Amino acid sequence: MIFFDLDGTLLDHRYSEYLAVKEFYNNNKYRFDFNEENFYKLWCDISNKHFNRFLNNKLTFSQQRIERIKELFEHVGIKFSDTEAENKFKEYLNAYEKNWKIYDDVINCLKELHSNYKLGIITNGDLEQQSLKLERIGVKKYFDLLIAAGDIGISKPNTKIFEIACNKAGFNPKECYYIGDNLNVDILPCEKINMNGIWLNRTNKRGKKTEVKTIYNLENIKEIL
């Protein structure tokens, strides 16, 4: 059984997010007294803050969206109700969804692996949105199982999410691989339960010295399996 992370591994989340934030800023820049670069940094900081609250079960997925918009606009003295913030977030969401982009090496990789392995997803996201991503980028048909943090209330790097995934798939962790782009959130935790971690280091990051198996794109995945 081979599990994949989704954002940053199969889908280029940063690309999609950047273009969506840029469009959102251009549509709302008359409200802000800082440039696009500073706006993007602020957006990312606020998003990470409230998304982590969602992952820690402090907010629902919908609530973290609302809180992100409310805090963003409070920086320029604008207070939104929950309904207003939810509607404003839809502007960003529409831009984000239309810019979802799959990495070039994904389709061929999944086609090859699907003929010999069962495939699954383990993701720190909302089940409905992550399922929609898989469908929109044309890869949902390759996967037998989707485990989402928003659905089970446990998120990576908690090892429990990996245990749940292996149990639901009916495989011993030793029989499972997990491929992800984040060494500390994806790979090191999964290896604690004896899964076989493969770090997809797309940006050639310099991580701490580790013995984990590392690839730089999905084209050479079969050399490791």
C-alpha cells in the first residue's frame, strides 16, 4: 500500500494560493495600506495560525476561514460579521479553486503504481475539499482510500493518523509507504510506526541529517519501491 500527501506533493498548493491571494489583493487593495508582497506575507501568517487551530480541533473548517478574513481586515480597522467574512472568503476560494494545479510528474507516476499497488491519501485538510481537489485535478480514480484530518479529528504529525490509515486499508504499517513533501510533518512521524517514509524534496531543501529515503520528483519513485 502506498499513501501520498496531497498539498505540496500531488497538488501545487503554493502556486494556487499565491495566484488566488494576488487576485484577492487586486480586488480589495483599495482597503489596504500595504503592498502586495506584505499582503501575501500577512495572509500566509494569518492562514497558518487559524488553520493550525483547526488541526488542533479549536475551530471547525468553516470557522477557520471566517477567522482568517476577520483578522486580515482588522489590520485596517474593518470589522466583519461572521456572515460577511464567510462571503468575503468565497472571493478567495473561487480564485484558489480555479488555480488548482497538478505537478507534471503526478499522472504518469499514479498510472504506473496503480496497476501494482493500492493507493491512498493521508492529508491535513477538510475531507470534502480534499476530495474535490482529487476530482478536479483528475486523479481521484487512482485512490482507494482518503484519510483527512478534518474528518477524523487527528492531524499530522500525530502518529495516530498514520495508524488509522493503515488499519482502514487493512495493511501492517511495515507494508505501507508514505510519500510527502514535509520531512518533519510527513516522513519522520510515519516512520515512528514503522511505515516506509519517502521524502519528496521538490525544492531541494536542506533538512537535518537523516537516513530517510529521498527523491526530488516522482519520476524516479520506482527506483526506491
